[in-house]
Amino acid sequence: MISKNRKPNYGIDAPKMGIAIAILVIAIIVMGFYLKTSNNETFKSISGIIFSIAPTGIIILLLIILYITVEKFRHRDRMINMLTWKGDEQVLDIGTGKGLLMIGVAKRLTIGKSFGIDIWNKSDLSNNSYAAAMQNAEIEGVKNKIEIINADAQNIPFPDNSFEYVLSNLCIHNIKTKEGRVIACKEIARVLKTDGIALISDFMYTSEYEKEFRKMGLNTKRCFSFLIAPVLLHIVQVKK
């Protein structure tokens, strides 16, 4: 059962970037007020320019907050709802982080199991750790339906044809080289069962993923996921 005393914490995405943007916006606004009080007309003109662009930074901050609190949950649900569920599926979440997608999948399962792999990069998500993901699974009441392994997307530690579904959100772009991303795509295809489906969501390189899966002869399409957020996400859907 879901704990009524504790709430899951799925973290802040790219926390260093968010903090940097917040500091920059505050610094610009403070500078604008300082220059506005100057008797120098040039400084006053600069302050006017600052105040004209400051709303853009504030809007970006608000969009980041909206994504963290609302939109990433809506995006997760959209991905999960793109699939048909019987409850007995074996599912892999690549880059599980604190378990948002993995746990969402586990809630759809009865006798199936939701697996997650990650390497726990702290710059990708605040308090990004195996322990945090397990704690969220316990709070959400699905600890018996999940398993998490410390592993890289370029070397997925499961046999061929292991999963009905493979999902990944905002993970594969973190692989720095194109060669590495190609390997990750091949690994995803390898562990998918025949007629299995993979959903790969990201804000960059999605056309690259689509191209690589098609080169493997898989049925592939890419769609846009509308979010009120500072980034545009696409979902690559692959059927083996």
C-alpha cells in the first residue's frame, strides 16, 4: 500500500542548470535596479534593456518549476498510456533516476516486473541515487514489483529478447559520442522481445535514434510530446 505519511520525491532535473539560471536572473534584475538609480543616462538606458529581457528569464524559471511539479508527470503518463497493458509484462526503464517512469510502469503491473538501470549521475537529477529510487518505490507501494541495477545503457545486463517494453526518458543524450548512442540503441533492440515496443523520449538526438533503429530494420516513428516546459521533447516509438 502507498504510504500516507510520506510522499515520493522525484527530484529536480538538471539542478545545477536551474540554480545557474535563477542566480543569473536575480543578478540581472539587481543590476537593472542599480543602474536605474544612476544619474548616468547610458546606465539608465542599459537598465531599460535589462528590464525588457528580464521577463524572459523569469518565464524560463517558471516553466522549469512547472515541468518539475506537473509536466514531467504528465509526460510519464503519456508514455505509459501509449502502450497496451495486460499486467504480466517485463519492462525495462533505462536511466531510471529516482524511479518516476519505472514506478509508474509498476503500478500497471500485476504479476509482471518493472526493471530500472542507471549510473546515478548527480548532475542529471537532484539526490540521484539507487537508495532514493528504492525509497520512492516503497512509498508508492510497488517495491515488490521493481528491480534496479547499476548499469549503463551501452551495456544492458539482460539477455536478448528479455522485455515486452523498453522505456527511456531524457537519458540517451547524456552519452557523449554518437558511437555510444548507436550502441545504446542496438542494446535496446537486442533486449526487446519480438513484437516488443521501445519508447525513447529526449530533447535532442531523437532523429538520430529514429535513423539508427530504422537501419536495424525496426518499425520506427517519432512524435512530438507537447509540454509546457523550456524544452521540446520527442518520443521515438520502435517496434521489433
